[in-house]
Amino acid sequence: MIRKTVKDSREALQGVEDGMTFMLGGFGLCGIPENAISELVRLEIKNITCISNNAGVDDFGLGLLLQKHQIKKMISSYVGENDEFERQMLSGELEVELTPQGTLAEKCKAAQSGFPAFYTPAGYGTEVAEGKETREFNGKMHVLEYAYSADFAFVKAWKGDEAGNLIFKGTARNFNPCMCGAAKITVAEVEELLPAGSLDPNEIHIPGIFVQRIFQGKQYEKRIEQRTVRPRN
Amino acid sequence: MIRKTVKDSREALQGVEDGMTFMLGGFGLCGIPENAISELVRLEIKNITCISNNAGVDDFGLGLLLQKHQIKKMISSYVGENDEFERQMLSGELEVELTPQGTLAEKCKAAQSGFPAFYTPAGYGTEVAEGKETREFNGKMHVLEYAYSADFAFVKAWKGDEAGNLIFKGTARNFNPCMCGAAKITVAEVEELLPAGSLDPNEIHIPGIFVQRIFQGKQYEKRIEQRTVRPRN
Amino acid sequence: MLDKIGIARRIAKEVKDGYYVNLGIGIPTLVANFVRDDISVEFQSENGVLGMGPFPFEGEEDADIINAGKQTITTMPGASFFDSATSFGMIRGKHVHLTILGAMEVAENGDIANWKIPGKMVKGMGGAMDLVASADNIIVAMMHTNKAGESKLLKRCTLPLTGVGCVKKIVTNLAVLEIVPKGFKLLERAPGVSIETIKKATEGNLLIQGDIPEMEL
Amino acid sequence: MLDKIGIARRIAKEVKDGYYVNLGIGIPTLVANFVRDDISVEFQSENGVLGMGPFPFEGEEDADIINAGKQTITTMPGASFFDSATSFGMIRGKHVHLTILGAMEVAENGDIANWKIPGKMVKGMGGAMDLVASADNIIVAMMHTNKAGESKLLKRCTLPLTGVGCVKKIVTNLAVLEIVPKGFKLLERAPGVSIETIKKATEGNLLIQGDIPEMEL
């Protein structure tokens, strides 16, 4: 068994530098790598390019990096719910590349799986396809999209083991599995870190081969963005 | 919940016809849809094109269809261990299309996921790439491969529920998940069919949306091709 | 004339037994409340869940179980969770039978614009471009006119497009319309709404053939 | 001169701490037996398992747990199972660090032929074409000559290719060789084998620079 455990977020983020490109898992505030984000804030890493479906809210998630002006460019599918984001974007301080959500997921997955590019119908005929190669298959137009290239992927899982195997919970899965192995170094933080052999090999969502470093995360806030409930009777 | 259960293999295979193209899960004899194969033999369906990584052995798996001369064409990556196969192939009775294993898996996966084609480095510069479009990405040559098109996919899972959700066991997983939803109709047979709600939604390998019919399989032989053991001492 | 609830109620009739359905944010989300309970339907949310149920009871919210609108939800028996790539594989692979979403503009050729207004803060397209490019059966839920009273059913979209030639049906506060090669074919009128009213509110080519019934709700 | 066990033993020294390794059928499978036990290595089998262990004890065979050679196996703590597309994603995505496989012919430009002999029954390439096209680090394990005594290290392959320009290193019963731009660079001699013997058995361009040590096993 190849051991991937590191002590904490400090050790896990060794090697991050100004100007790097990071993938960050999560959808909204669900399943985001809270510990890795905190450590990026602490390290004051600057000029980051972030590949992340969303940009957090003003005071949580990637919003924490925006507050400190650490992000140079966001690559996302949806960036609402964030006033500071809007301010920096309108002032030209923050560069934004909007990508259809399925395309974003697949550009990560392609990097993971060694596919250089893929054809998708998403965005054909829209400004997203401007300047991109297009091609007809089975009577339908497709856009050629390329795999992402990133320095670190920061993902968050529910359970993990020393071998780097990961299991996600509910919709906190989202982009996290797609980003594992899609960057030079994948750092996974987990709610529960277990000895190798604790997880059923049938139930593993992401085999440890896609993960270089894993650590036990701390103090998860797991903030709810839209608390919707129904009456009891 | 959309119910996918059918009574047995007879009901599950309704609509199969001579000349159709089928995908069949399994690697060697591991994880093959034994009940579906038996039913195809019973129905005496002829001129079948089979997309399956292997062709079984003389008296088991797809070998049973070969014995009855039901297969017109095999699309596989490896077809050893089968004398009848060799006889029919050398006599010109059986057409064979050999495809690299990873390409075969991905041509199924592409059909499942609505990708018309993909670029892979596998087979570049070999006879597999003859007549195919090639292209360089990042200094490396790739071959353009197209998604398969099939009438039925026959897969075998370990556990399944009424909603068509599937869980596979061990390496009996292999090509089965890749073929789900990759044909017009996907028929899953399972060792254990459970009521909806019995499976943890986190542990499902294939969501029921990729399966049209599911049934409780019978009398699994699960033959071992190479029984290798070590001494106890 | 329908309100938002009425639009959702009318669209619910388009949901058939055995359908997997993706509901966009806004009016589409309401549709789930009005689907007949004698048919089997599963709701997919593109962030990675199939078999969505109602909102949780208070105190039972789980931060790890949300829909694409980031709302806390529950799941029904037979539900499953999956990653985002698999989720869009379901959509792109046409395993989802019906997509219902809102729009700012729809054109008579089926083009749709619903993600960007030049000069305003752009929030992004989320999964909308994947959904409209992939689905065979797309129903748009929207008001027939904007707040200024201008038609949202146009000859050509003026806003940046989300997808081209993809919308099949539109349900508005005034009417049900189908996109056909020559334009918007009027299928039904909202209760109490005249053909004249619909004509005035529709900038694109409106096709009126025979009697146009009032919709049943 | 080495036997098959000896070749496997020498190749085992190429397996480094932290490597994920894919072993082909035949001699490569034997390599697992000789890897130092003070380093951490995981074996991948392309049919869908990572963390393969030894063969099971008699009576503990599980038909659902096999390797790519269709042999019954066990798994080690930390193992995982996955589907074939994911498996080749690991390989194509260069997450597997080392691939060891057999060959019928290797050419001095790194071409490899190991799947087809014209006129003979073709069994198929299995996963070999994916492996050789994807891996950065490919070691070939084979006899230096065929049964007729003809060299298998050639100027150009004569058999249909499995992959082009992909082999990095070759370990035979006679020598360890590296593929460099000008041909086969001789690195080590098998115990008791002379340079002259290697020269005679090598049809492709053989580069001999300085002293060539005997291999340590």
C-alpha cells in the first residue's frame, strides 16, 4: 500500500506558489475543501487561477480568497451570490472565464483520464464557442473543448483511507471526483481518515492512485446556502 | 420511483431480433450476463453482432452462442481460449473486429454519455488506426474513435433494486457499468434484486436512469477460467 | 391569464409516466408540486442527484444534500448520488426525458437566451447550455412579456444565446405554444385570454390554425 | 544467462518506492514475487483492480476477483475495484508509473510488436495497445532471441506493431538495454554473458560505451 497521509493542511499544501492554477471541488458551498481554502488564505498565495464551479459567498468558501484579493482569474459556470466578486469583476481586477457546467466537469475528467480534448454540443452557436473549433457528428454540431491543466487539485471527501481512497457523501460529491488526478498534485481532505483496509474496495468512489496527499480535515462548518424546509404536518 | 423490474429473462429480452447489435458485459467469464446469454440461445436469435471484450470459452459464455452459429460478428479486444471461435474465424464464417481494450471501454462509455467520438493515443501507428483520422495533441498522436451504437446492452450486477440501480462486486464490474445506457435498451440481471430504498444512494455504481429492465438472475455458475491458488503452509 | 403557479400547473401535465425530469430554478421548480401522483417520475438535479424528494422537515436539513438551486432537499427511495461528469453524461446522453427551464427570450426558430444581459453583472450559465444543447424535449416556462410589456417570443433573440434551435414548447402566462419550422404555433390559450391578446404579446411569427382551445388545468 | 525467473528478478529492481505498476501476462507477472519488501508498491490490473495481492489459498478463490490473466487473486488493504473505463483512465492519464510487458519484437526506435503473427490465429491485443501508447515508462521482458535463434531486438519490427516509439528499457536473458535515439544502448550483461554473445544476438544497432558491468540480482 502506498501511503498518502500527511499531518495537516500545512503539510498538504507544501509547494503551492503564487501564480499557480488550482482546481477546487464543491458545488456552491457544498463539498468545498474548507481546510485547503483556509490554508491558502493563511499562506497569502497570490495571483491564483481557480477552476471551481462557483466562487463561494462573500464570507465563506472562495469568497475568503476574494476578500484578500488572492485570485487573479476564476474559471466557473456560475458566480452569483457574491458581492465582492461582482465588485472585483466590474472593476477589471478579477478575470472571469465562464464555462458551461457539464463542460467544466468534463474538462477536469479529461485531464484525469488522459484525454486531450473532447467534443460536446454544449455552447454551440453561443459566445462560449467563439473562436473554438466546431464539428458535426450525426447531424448535430459540437464544440471541441480541451482538458484543463492545473498545478493542484483540492478536493473534499467524506471518508478516506491512508492509501488515498475516497468516498463522498450525497451531493457533496459533485466536482470533487472529477478533479482527482486532474492536476499535478491532488490534495484530499476528509471528514474521517481511516486505516487502509477499513473501506470496502467495492465502495470506493476514487481509488487512491488519483490522490497524492490526504489529511484529516478540521472544524468543518458545512454552511448551508439556501436552507429550505417544509412544515411538519 | 420509476420501476424497472421484469419477471425473468424472457420478459427482459422481449424485442431482441435477428441481426441486432448487442453489448455484453464481462471480462473473460467474470461478470458475464449468464441468464441473458442462455435466453439468446433459447430464442435462437441469429446474425448477431456482439460487442464484448472476450468471446467466452467453448462451452460457456459467448461460446454457447458460437456453438449455435448465432454470431455474425464479434467486436472484442481478446478472443483466445476458444477453439470453436478460431474455427469459425479461420473459415470466414465469423467476422472479427479487434479493438484495444481501453478504446472498447471508452466507445461504450461515450455512447452512454452522449459523446459522439473521442481521441485516444491507443493504436496510433498500428493497423488498428488504418483508415482512421489522426491528430496531434501536446506533441502526441491520437486516433479519433467513435461511440458504439447498439440495440441492447446485457449487463450483470451483484445487487440491484426496483429502480434499476446497480452495485457490482470485485472485478466482475469491468465493462458492465460502461455499457449501461450505451444501447437503446439496457437489460440488467442481478444476483440479488431488492426493493427500492434498500441500497444506500451513496453506494450505487450505476443509477437506474441507465437501465431499462432489471431482473433477478438464476443459477449463476460463475465459472473460474484460471483457478490459481497458493499453498497454505 | 396564469400566474407562476398556473404556469407550473400547466407544465406538470407535460410530465408523463416513466419520465426522468430536470427542473430549472424558478417556475420550473414549482412543477414538481403539481405532477399527478398516479404516475412515476424521477427528478434529476444536475449537481448530482436522481430521485429528489421534497424539502426536509425543519431540523433535518443536511448540508451535503442539496439541489442545483443550492436548496436543502431530501431523496426518495431508489435515489442515487453521482459526480458532475456522470450527471451531465445523463443529460448529454439523452437519458433525461424532459428539461423545463426559464428564459429571457425565445425565438421562433427555437433559439433561447437566458443567461446574460449585456451591461449587467453576468452570473454565468451554470448547466443551462449543456441542458439545452443536449435535451430532445425542452419546455420553457416564462412570462409572455417582460416588465416593460415587450414580447419575449421574438423573431430573433436580441440577448446572447444559451442554445440554438432547441426549444420545443413554451408555456407562458398567456398561452401554450409549440416551435414549428414557421414559428410559434399556438396550441392553447390561458383561461380568459383572447387570441388577440396573444397576438399583441408575440413579436415572432404566430401560427393560428383552427380553433384554439382554452387550456385545462 | 538468465532464465525467466532471473529476468523477473532483474526487472523487480526497476520497481521503485511509491510506484503503481501494471504487469503483463507471462514473465512480467513473476516480477511481483521479487520486489523488495521494504518499499511500497501497488499493482494494477487493467480489468479493474488496484492493490492486487497474491493468489488466494485453496478454497478461497472468488470467481468475481481475478486479474487480467483471468487468474483468481486476492487484494491487499487499501485495494479498490473500478470499471474498465476508469482503469484505462488511470493508464492513459499516466497515473500508473511503470508498465512491464512481454514482446515478440522490439525495434531500435522503440517500436514494439507483441500481438499478432500474420497467418496465425490472432487472439487480440487486449489492453496492450492502450498500455504502450499511454505509459511513459515501459519495460519489456523477453528472451533476446526466438526459438530459431533469431534476434528479437531489430532495426525495424517485421510483425504488425502494437505501438510506436514507446519502449524505454528491455531486460532479456542476456542483457539490460535502454532505447536511445541511436538504438539499443547496452547497460548490463547477464551473469557470465559476453559482449560478443549480446552483439551476435542483437540485429538492431547496439551501442556499447565504456565498461559494461554484469547485472546484480
